[in-house]
Amino acid sequence: MVSQILRRVVNSPRILSTIITPNSSRSYRSSAIRFGSFPTNLQRRQLHRIINPSSNVTSLLSYGHHRPTFYNAQNQYLIVVGSQTRTISIISVSRFVLHALRIPAAGVTVGVGGLAYANYKLNDMASKSSDLLSSITNGIKSAVGSVEIHVPEFLANIFSSKSGPSVTSSSIQMESDRPRFIKKEDENNNSSDSSGGGTGATAAAATVGAATLFSMNEQEDEDVRNASDKSIPAQDNQFMLLTKKLIEVRNILMSIDHNEALRLPSIVVIGSQSSGKSSVLEAIVGHEFLPKGSNMVTRRPIELTLIHTPKSKEEYGEFPQLGLGKIHDFSHIQQTLRDLNLAVSESECVSNKSIELRIYSPNVPDLTLIDLPGYIQVTNKNQPETLKDKIVELCEQYIREPNIILAVCAADVDLANSEALKASRKVDPLGLRTIGVITKMDLVEPEIGSAILRNTDYPLHLGYIGVVCKPPTNRNNQKNITSALMRHEEQFFRSNYVYSQRGIQVGTGTLRRKLMEVLEESMAKSLFSIVGAVQLELEEARYQFKVQYNDRRITAESYVAETIDSIKHNFKDFAHSFGKPQVRHEVRTMLEQRVLDLCAELYWTDSKIVDLTKASADDLYWQYKLDMSSAALTKSGIGRTSTQLVVDVLMANMEKLASMEPLNNHPDTSSKVLNFSNEILRNKFHTTADQVENCVKPYKYEVECSEQEWADGVKRSIILLEKELESCDKALRHIRNTIGKKKLRAAIKYVLDAEKEEAKQHTRLHFNPKVLERAREAIFLRDRSMILKYRLAALKSRQCKSPESKQYCPEAFLNMVAEKLTYTAVMFIQVELLNEFFFQFPREVDNRLVYDLDRKQILTFAKENPHIRKHLELQERKRKLEEVMEKLNYLVRRQRDIEGRKGPANL
């Protein structure tokens, strides 16, 4: 019935002229009314251009055999008959319907009252009116085609079927005015024919809403759009649950492995330099965070993970590889990315080592994007000639399946020259997983831009989306630029009605929605394959953990505790093995060497030494020699030298301990052990040296000697001289064997006769300077050996049996003094230095190596041991794979439940 009425109206010049003739002020004014909005001057000029007032309406009807269609264009509704176009408003449609049906004004009032009553009894009325609304819609569709109309939300709710989809004002907005995260139905005109009931309810609700002249203020409509731009609606949170969970899975898998079999789909952004890739990504994120510059700035892949946080207003980024924590200043993120990229040298120019960046915000959807270096045509003089091929190879590595390709092209560049489309066609010939993004749409004419977006010349299955990612300069100090950018972008596309035509996709909001949908679909397709891959990896990890470690779990904390216990245990063993006897041996050995040096300096090189045994007891020469040698021994800073000796011995043993297991795997910790060990000893060094000096001070003036002390001194002196004699004989034999007896004898003879000039001339050509040097050394050793034999004979004689003959046996006397000094020094070194060191070291180990470590440092310390690191990594891999498997099993059950609910509905 409605279709017959509409045909009668269209074929009636009188009725139609009252609707579309702008000369009538009443008709013109009513046609401009659209929920309280009046046409602007620009809109009036457009109306006059579209509708010629002088044209004959009858000529328009000559094309009446064509089916008229309606569509929206810049707050107007156009009726198209054949090739002619005339403006018509929804208010005029409702008016001529009322006029044709001869419905009086009172009928409208009754109808509104009926609507209120129907709303009160909605459940009963919905089932009775569904068939009627469906028939009315089919009639309207057959007459005028598809119409999309703004309707107040409460009217749409009244006329929507309870069992069908809920109708909102947002769901029936014109295409260019859709909220950015509401799913766009019937994009390809496929769903309009299959949803008769819901669409009929929508059209009827639109007609009644227009007839009753309910209005919505434009400022309120703008506020609603702004609100929808800033966050993601709740229904989309449910819609993107699979993507959110799989992004979590992807982040976990990336932290343990980069195996291709465990890769989940990502959106790879490719395009030529200056094509607008960075602007597109920043528009999606809502912040300027990518490095920019005239030269090639992006030199490494940037793996960008966007994480939607609806319960938090906080916006920040993280670099998991760097461990910098939360970065709220996006300019800092930009500078960090610049530094990481410029770390790649110009000679290398690009690197396949990726940069991981995660951005948390309530204003971003859950997406995984990979930004790659832009394609170039020509390299400059500072870039390698192979740079172009390197970039192509790097991009081909990332655009393989199952990744989604986001091919970014500038509108002012012919698509035939697009490197991004050329690269995508190599790996995706049919364009099944490629989305074309046309940037800089404001730089071309609307007709040219719309022709590109129609997806006819270079078709892609996912189509093209036009964007203008250039926010206005005046943002009112907004931190997030998404809302301002979308408003600016919407104003541009609204000002050109060609972008409102069906089949043309424009706007950053549409792009964000498209990416969400495509990634969700790709994630769903990859779900079951990734489950199988993770299951195989988990079984392998469990097998390795069982075979290699017998399912024995360890923690970094337990390893640190074991290491500290091991350090203390090794130190305790050393403390038990290095006590007073060992310190006494070290100090005695030092003083005995000092005695040999004094004897060699004062006695053994004296030509009168052969007369010592025959000298009288009152010979002042030898008494003076003895006093001088005793003073040299006692006044030589015995306190400092003996303390330093013990410190050196302790540090040598600590270095040995630091090189043992397990500290040999921890160089930093070994250095710490040595540093605080040296610090403890240095703090006690001066106190100990002063105490030793004070205690040995009496021996500088007088040394008493008992019979037993003298006898012990004689014995030690004989042993000491015998060792020295043995060393001399051994060194002499080595020289003789090296040079030869005859040659050494001749060289010694030459050295002895060197003062004779003729001897020098006679033998100069026969001896090497090194041979002469060894000959002089042999002469010294031979003389020293003779002196030592002589002094050994004297020490063993009767003359050295009594301490009264100390001037005849200086070796025994000095050795006896050295023994007294040794016992005195060791006593205070033990108390002041050794005991304090053994007491403080274990406590410093706890303070310096345990209490100051945080969780991260403990984990780093444990992983320094390659065996422990392997154990921990395998254990962590197994744990994370189990966590991933649990999440995947939940998603599989969820997907099966969804498919199960869809199954009966489809049947």
C-alpha cells in the first residue's frame, strides 16, 4: 500500500512541487528542518545549484520509469530519478505522506499518545507490530531504495523488536558520521535484505520521529561524538576480548622465545618515506611519540603493542627490553626511540633487531603493530648502496603470513608507484590480508580522492581507508590528540559530500575499527594453530625439565642463599687453616731474608771477614759492625712491614677464594668481596702497625739472650746458610750447564784479566756480551759459595757455642733477634688484625651481598652462572608455557561456546 502511495506522489507534479520547489518559503523552510537545524548559507547555495528553480517539474518526471533512490548528502536527502537529482528532506517526506493519506493534525496527536501507551505495554505490542512494520519497510524499500535516517534514541527503542537487534540513533547514522568504535553493519549492502524486521522497525521509527518533529540539539550531538572518540565502548571490550587475551599471550611468548611457530598475527605498517606512516600510528595512539627527521630516522623495526586499560585514566609507555619502567612523558618515549634508532650506524643504516614498545591507555584499542623503515628510491652519499635492498628484505621478513599488511600511500602520489602495494602484492596477490591507507586526502580534489577509495583500480579485499592525520594547531592543551584529530578530520570529510557515499571508507576512527576487526578475525583464525604449537613446546619443555633436572625446582633466591653459604664455608675453612703458626712462619721468613741481606752487606763482602775468627773480644771494629747490623734489623719499621706482609698474604688468599666455585661465575660479586676485604684490613692496618712498633721498641736499644735462645739461633742460622749455599750451588751449576764448563772457564778468566788491554783485544771477538754477563754472575756465586762454606764452618765451631761470642757469630745473633721480633709482632697482629678480619668478613658478606639486593639483582646474579641460568630459563619457559596454555584453553572453550550459540540460531 505504501509503495502505491509513493508512486502516486512521485508521478504527481503538484504534490512533488510542494516538496522540492525552493521558491516556496514554507516548503523551503520545512525541507531545511532536520531535528532543530536550519541550512547554512553554503547549504542554501548547494540547494540552489542542485535544484534549478526555473526547471519544469514535469521534465523531471519524464524519467519516472527509473526507480528513485534516496541517500544522505551534507544534512540533506536527495532523491535521484535516472540521471536527475533533487533535494528532499525527511520532514517533507512525512508531510506528503500525511497529505496523501489525508490524515488530519489531530491524528498525529492520537498517534503520539498511542506511542506512549505502546511503550507502557512494549512486550505485548512488539510482537503484533513486527509484521506490519516489516511490510511497510519492504514497500518503502521497493519504492525509494535504502535510506539512513537520524532518529531519537527513545523512539528507536520503542519501535525495535524485543527479540531483534536493539536500534539506537548511533546505529542508523549516516556513514560518515558513525561512532568510531561501533560496528558498521551492511558495509557491502549484504545485510539489508536479510534483516527485514529490524530494518523495518528502524524506517518506521524514523518516519514517525520525523512526523512528530522531535529535535536534537547539534551541540549535544557533537558532545556525544566527542565522548565516543575518547574511549572504547563496553560492547567493543567484549568484542575484542579474544584479541586482548591473545596479545597477552603474544607478550608472554615473546619474553621466552622468538620461534616463528609461536608467532601470532600483527599489523605490519609499510610505506615509502614521507608517506605518512608515523602520522597514522600517532593518530591511532593519540600522541606524538615516533621520531621524525629529514634523514632516515627509523632504522630498526618498532614492535608496538597497544593495551586498552578502561579502568585507568593513566597513559604511559614501557620498553620491556630496557627496563625503564613507566614513561608518562611521550616526548621522552620519542627521544628514546630516536636514540635507539640512531645507535645503528649510517654505514649499516638498518638493523633487524626490533625495539619493543608497549603503550597503556584507555584511549587506544588492543592492537599489535610493527613500524618498519620506509622504502626509498635513491640512496644518498652517506648511505650504503645496498640500503634499498636491505629495507626491502627487512620488510619482506615481516609481511609474511599470518601478519596483516597496512600499506600506507599518500593521496598525492599515484598508486601505480606505491612501493607498499608492490611489496604487498608479492606476498598477498589477492589482497586478502592487506589494508590500504590513503593519507593526505586534503591535498587532492574530492573527486580524485573518492575515486582512489572506491577500490577499483588496485583492488584489495579489505579495501582502502582515507585519512587526514593532521590535527588542528589549537588543541586547548589536550594531551591526547585523538579527539581533536577526529573532529578536524570529520569536518573535512563532511564538507565534501562525495566522501559520504556508500562504499567509501574515511576517517581515523574507521581505520581503528577496521584494524580491530581484521586483527580479531586473524587472531581467531590463528587460535587453534597456536594452541597446537604451544602444546608441542610445552611437552618438549616438560620432557627436558624431567630429564635434565629431575623436575627439581630452584629459585634465584635459593641459589643466592646457597652461594652465600658457600662463600662463608670456604672462608671458614681458610680461617681455620691460617692462624698464628702460619702468620709466624710468614713473618719469620721475611726477617730471615732480611738477616741474610744484612750479613751479605756488612760481613760477607768485607775483605776482613777471614780475620773475624782470629779477632780479639775487645776489637771495636767487629763490635761496631754487630751493633749496626742489629739496629738495622730492629729499626727498619718492623711493625709496618710485618703488618703489610700479613695483609698481603690475607688478600692473596681472598683472591684465591674469589676465584673458586661459585664466585668464579660472578665477577662483580668477586670484586665486591675483594673490595670489602681490603677495606676491613686497611681500617685495621695502622692500628696494628703502631701496636707492633710499640712492642718491639725495647729491642732497638738492648737485646737479652739466654743460652737456649742462642742455641736455637745457631741452629736456625746453620739451616739458613745451608739453604743459601744450596741455592748458590744450584744457580752456578745451571750457568755451567747452559754455557759449558770450558767456555765458562775462559769467560771467567777473561773477566778476571779484563784490566789488561791486550787481553781485551785478544778475546773481544770470541765472547758474547751475554756470556760475559753470565761469567760475572758465576764469579759472584762462586765467591758467595766460598764465604757461606767458611761461615758454616765457623757456626759449627766451638767459638759459636756461647752467647758471649756473639761478635764472632753475627748470623746467629741476628737470627736470634729476628725470632724475638717475630713472636712479638705476631702476637699483636693476631689480636688487632687477624681476629677482627675473621669476625667482620661474614657479616660484611651478608650486608654487602644479601641485604642490598632487590628482586631484579638477585635474578641477574643467579643467571650469571650458566648452569643455573639454563635451569632457571627452562623452568621459567615451562611455567610461562603452562600459563599460556591455560589462557588458550579458556579462549578455545569461549570460541566453541560462541559457535555453539550461533549454531542453533543459524538453523
